[in-house]
Amino acid sequence: MRTVASSPSGKVALVTMGGQAQVVTFAVDGLLAMGEPLSQVVVLHLSPEDPRVRRALAQLSGEFAGGQYRGRPLEFRRVPLQAWGRPLMAITDGAEAEAVWALARDLVAALKEEGRALHLCIAGGPRLLALTLTTAAMLHCDHQDRLWHLYTPPEFLEQAREGAILHAPPEAGVRLIPVPLVPWGAYFPALRALARPPAAAPTLAPADAAACAAVWARLTERQREVLRVLVSAPSLQDAAEQLGMTLKTLDSHKSQILAECRTAWGIPEGTRLTYHFLREKFAPWISLAGSG
């Protein structure tokens, strides 16, 4: 279980990543070498179902094992890109780009609402992700925040590809290049509100509402707590960390809840269900009907 920082005193490195773990470690190493007091590293990435992303995340989990990074306390958090409750393997159209923009906007806004100073590193992942994070930063960042591009010399880039080298020696020439950032939202705060339109009221079909109520009635208090978190957390990893349990334990609870859903909705055993089904059905039900 990760240890959440108890205060916003430390700075946050928000790093975009495709399938290359070294983009994250090179950026973090560069910031630490500058003496930046990082307390959290947030990695914004594509779907962990992609084998390259899965491998990169596994490498990073090892680097940040036990909430430590190279002998110093440093929290590691993963945020997968999602649209309509499903992870994105790529950003392929305007609707997906809009969903990614909303995720980046809300993530940056939430970190700033915590009082965090941010280092945004935009070298990894799709170019469109870097663009959306940059525009989000222009709205929600202020003069203490920094935007960075990671430069890796081509010859060393080939040696480090696919995480073959996670920490660059000084002579490799890897460096962070500051990107000019104009924080328009700091000058004109009304822009921030305009960029976050009011959410539409949730809706739920009567049959789904009845099925949600039937499942809820059969759950234990712990299972209800798990369900509340599952419908709001951005990923299963985040849900497990919020609940203070392993992914294996969370999966056990999830399977029991989904078994009740099969009965309530009359879903055949051969039909695959995931936690996205829970988010689709129970998020509006909990919002509309409450969870008491």
C-alpha cells in the first residue's frame, strides 16, 4: 500500500509516459539533481493492457518499491488515460482527445487545489497527450510551477530504449529543458471555471436502479465500501490503495460483487464482466439514490 503524503509541502512531478520507463526515471533524477524537494511522482500513461506499458509500469514499481526511490521517500502514483470508463490504448479521434484533455485538466486542478507545486514533464507518450497537459497547465498552474521537456541524445536514447538503462550517468547528456509556460488561469481565474462545465445530472433506467438496490441490499458493509470506491477511483490500483488492500484482495471483493450483479441483471455466466460495469451502473445510482 502506498503512503500518501500528509501535507502539500513537497512538490509533485507529473510525467507523461508511453511504454518507456526511463522517461520517468530520467526526469525524476534530473529534478532531484536540481535539489527539488519531490514528495510524489504521478505518471500519466496509456492502458496497462498494452504489453510495453505493463512492462514499463512493472519496472517503475520496482524503482519506487516501498514508497522509496533510490533511498529517499517518494510516493509513486499511476493514472491511466481513460474515456467513458475504459482505458485507452491510443488517442485516435477528437472525442478521445477531449476525454484525455478533461482527465489532464481535472488531475492538474486537483493537485493545485491540494496546494501542490508542480513539475510537468512532457517528453513521453503520445504528442497529443503532451499538448493536452500543456493546455491544462496554462489554465491551472501558477508562477511556481514548471514545464519541462526531457532531452536524451540520440545515441544514448537507443541504448536506454525499453528501459534497458533507467539511470543516466552525467556524461550521457540527458537533461531537462525548461519550456516557457504562461499561466493564463493565474491572471484570469474565470478561465478555470469556464473550462470545467457543470456536470450533467446522472440518469439511470428504472430496471437498472432496481437491480442496483437489490445488489446493495445483499452486500456486506465492507463490500459496500469497496463498491463506493470502485465506482469513483480512476483505476483498480488507485482503488486498492484508497482501501488499504492488495489488488488480489480487491479482486476477490470485486468478483463477489459482480456475482451478485449477474443474479440481479440476469447475466449469463459466460459473459465477461469488469469493474467498468460497476462504474457504469452504480455511479449514477449512488449519486441519485445515495448509499445509506
